[in-house]
Amino acid sequence: MFLAPAAAILGIALLYPIGYMIYASFLDWNPSQRIGEADWVGMRNYLKLLHDEAFWESTWVTIRFASIVVTLEMILGVGLAMLLDRNLRGMSILRTIFILPMMIAPIVVGLMWRYMYHPQVGIFNRTLKSLGFDPIPFLSESNWAFASVIISDVWQWTPFIFILSLAALQSLPKSAIEASRIDGASGWQQVLHIKLPLMLPVLIVTVLLRLIDAFKVLEVILVMTNGGPGLSTEVLALHISRTASEFRELGEAAAMSNVLLFLLMLLTICMFGYTKLQEKRSLHLRQAAKEEV
Amino acid sequence: MPKIELINLQKSYGAVSIIDGLDLTMEDGEFTVFVGPSGCGKSTTLRMIAGLEAISGGEIRIDGRVVNRLEPKDRDLALVFQDYALYPHMNVAKNMSFALRLARYEKSKINSRVNEVAEMLGLTEYLNRKPAELSGGQRQRVAMGRALVRDASTFLFDEPLSNLDAKLRAQMRAELALMSRRIQKNMIYVTHDQVEAMTLGDRIVVMKSGKIMQVGSPEELYRSPANLFVAGFIGSPTMNFLKAELSEEGGQIFVTGRGFSLPLPAKCKPRLSSHNGRTVMIGLRPSSFSVGEGEGSIELPIILSEYIGAQSVLLSEMGGQKITIEVSSEAPIPSGAPMNFVVESEGIHVFDSDTEKAL
């Protein structure tokens, strides 16, 4: 009885849209039709995806983008947290400044970086020019464009990993770290042998959260490159949005969304699986300890 | 095994002074216990010796070398923490061998060292377990094992037994005493428990508010406390304190209070005759009383009688103040009726009521 409201909300807010999307992926549906008027085409949309090179290209771009940004963000975020985990004067202000990028709307981030990358008036090329170097085609050459969107994403999302790692670091048992100092561990050895292993559970969840987010990235890239040049920065979310709005293929777009959803679901299951495993292990440990007493 | 010297050691956080000019020398191979109520600065002192806490003034010397700015790892000491501070992600063997692995010892040497210490502490069958799979007492042993494997010259203990239950604590205390006799190293031990201090220490340092109150062997502290604080802190049940006046009569010194007058031993005379007529504090150990009648015996009411077996602890009143008396008892002593007691004159401590120092 008590579950009824929750079940109702779950049904309306979650299952209905997903069911709608799955249903739509079996239709040949364009935006001028009502959903009832669309033709049922069975698996045709999915089969078409199998042979759609643009789709596979954008999937590959997405996977590359997500793995590179998350790797870079983890290294930078955890590194910064290690550096700033100390009580110096003004550290709290510095920490606040560090997490500012995360609070800016993605559209604004995209506009800001597009302006900075601008071939003539952008700060980067102006600086290069004043130093006597050739300008760099930040957004007009495939490899540079890919690197440019990666840089902007790293700029915006490193703070997320930074604050989570900092929280993890500060909740580590102080005495274990002191014990390692007495045992002769240098700063690096403390990080490698004590801090990182103890932070691992938090770091794994952080990676998965960021991966899920990175797979769905849209606005910044839409504003900066709109997927170009060519398909070099066309991530899945962007490809889906163009399929729906430019090519007017709602059924196909729905099918692609389902593939993306499936990918993300795999990641989420990995995450839940990991936490389940942890819980099981700690339960087992506690029982073993109890039997001992 | 080095000598450790603290010279005018100071610690303050901002304007708040925690340790206020400590001077102490800990000799080679000595078991020193720092004891005092919480907040007296004993743990801070230990952490400064270990190098975990920066010092605000003065010097720490190990073997004549000033170590003020030396990293903990360069001071050649091992520390057992109050909460054990085991590495939760490593099993017992890894926990114990961590320092040796960092120092890049040969694998065979590490194994033999770990096995040797594990055997000594009865940990052999737990070597593959993680700390979470161990009971409190076992974790405590692993923490000691980790210190022992290192073979450091000085062992520091920061209230290592305070997280254990009473029975286990007594057992670990005995094991610790045996261990310290076997390995013959410098030991510095911090505790708030005077029983631990008395049973373990060769030398006890009693601290209060960042100052040393008295340094001495357990017997010295018990027999001749230097001040009221030490007298009240050491010994269980605690010493009774009463106001009294010194007087001399027929060549003998007496302490006289409300309803009692007790003679002091003749050897006190040279020390005390100059204080004749002054009001002082006297301290009487509960065990200085014995049941019996005779010269100088006093009659005291028995308000409450607690029979503990070999002893009875009696609550009584003397000089208008509640006092405790501890007597050996074959049979329970009934409360209500007054009894006669003889006070052992050797057991009367006299303190200046202003400076609180022993006279």
C-alpha cells in the first residue's frame, strides 16, 4: 500500500517514456505524423543502424571521447585533490574557485570556448600570433577539433572528480596515514600504497558516473563544432538529435537512443555489480570477525 | 638503543600553550610511562617525539642528535596507535611487512622476520586475514607485530589498550610486560590509566596541564608523592585528604584536625618542626588504616561497607569529611556501628595547603 504512490510515479515518470521510445523505435515515423498514424516496420530501424556508417562512426567518436576525457579528468582531478588536501591559508577560496566551471551552463561553456578558439579573434590564436607562431585550426581541422572539445570537457568536469576525491581523501583514517609515515613511506609511497587503495571504492563510482555523463554529452559540442568538421566530433547524442530534427526520422532516432541507453545500462549494471560485490565482501568479513570473538 | 632527551620542549596552538617547557631524559632501555588525565599533553608529547607533530620550541634529542626537523621515518622508532591504525586493505602479513617492503629488504628475510614475530604473538594462523576479519585483541597484536617487525630502537605506545574490554586489557597488559622484558628496548608508553602505569613502567612521568608533576619509579610515586595531584592520581582507591594543623607536643609532631590527632614518625621532625602551627593538608591512603584498638586509635563511623572478598572498602567520616578505608576482611564488616582504627603513622603524607607541595 505504501509503495503505491512510488510505483505510480515510477510508472508515469520513467517507464512510460521509455516504453514510448521503445515502441517508437519499431515505427517509420516522421514528425508531421501523430504516433498512431506511423507505420509499424518491426526491426527495420535496428537493421538499418547495423549498416549505417555515420552511426558507427559517431559511436566510435563517443567511446573515444568518453574514455579520453574521463581518463584525463581522473588523473587531473585526483592529482589536484592530493595537492590541495592540506590546511593552508586561503585554501577554501581556492577550492571554491576550482569547482566554478562545473556550475556554468554547458551552452555557455560551449560559447565561451568557441570564442576563445576563434581563428582570428580568439585568445589562443591571438596569443600565438603575437608570439610569432602560425595560427592553429582549433575547430576547423578534424584532429584539432576533437582535441579542442576534449579540452573544454576536461576543463568543465575535472572539478567534479576533484571534489569527490577531496571528500574521499579527507575521510581516510588519519592514523593509518600517520602509521605509514612512521613505517617510512615517502609522500609518493603514501599515495600509492595507502591513499589510492583506500580511495578506490569512491574512485570507481566516480569513474562510472562520469562515463555515463560523458556518453551523453551534447550541448558543448553542439555549440562549438556542431559535430564537424565532417563527422570528427559528432557524438551519439548529437547524431541522434540531427537524425530526429534534420532527417526527420523519429523511428531511427528512437532506435539509436535505445542503443545508447543499452550501453549506459551496461555501465550502470557494472556499477551496481561493483557495489553489490563490496557489500557482500564486507558482510562476509564482519561475519568472520564475529565468529572469531 | 639510544637515550632520548626532551629539553624545554614546548607546543602551542596559536596562543594556547599545550606543553609548557618539558625537560626529561629517558635512559637507554628504559620503560617510561607518561600518565595523566585527558588533555594533559601526554599524547602530544609522544607525537612530538615520533615526529608526527611539529614542536613549537625546545629540542628533542635522540642519542645526542637533535631531531626536531627529522621526518618520523628517520627517527628509528615504531609507534602503536590507540586505534591500531592498521592498513585496512592489506592482510596481516602485508600490514606487518609494510615497512620492510618499503625499505626493500630481501623477500626471504621479510618472510622469516614476519613469521618469527607472528609466532611470538600467536598470529601465525591469521596472516592472510584482513584487519576487518580480526577481533579487537588480535588487531592489537597485529599493531604490536607491525612495530616489532621493524626492529626499531624505540617503541612508542599511544594508549594502546584503551579500546579493549577490561579482561582483555589485563591480559594484553601482562603480554606487553613480558614482551618488553624480552626485547629490551626503549619503550615510551602513554596512558590515562594509573594501573597500567604502575604495572608497566620502570619510570613514570605524571603530567597535568602540559607540565610534569613528578617523575619517579612506581614505588616512589606511591610512597612519597611530591604534591597533592600525584598523591590523588596514583593509588586506588584514591587517597583521602583532610585539613589539619601541625603541632609539637612532648618532642613529637602531631597533625590535629576536627576530632582526630595523629602522631607523625620521629624522622619527619627535622622537616616539619619549622612549620609548627601551620594549617596543612594531610593525605591518608585508604590502606593505611587497620582495624584494632591501641595507643592513638580513633573511633570512626561506618557509613557504608563494600565487601569485595579479601578486602572491604568502607565509607566513613573523619574531620567532617567523607573518607574511604580499605581493610582486609575475613568476614563482611557490618555498616552502622562505629569501629576503632589504628592509622599507620608512616602512611601520613603532609602537604602545604597553599603550594600543594609535599612537606
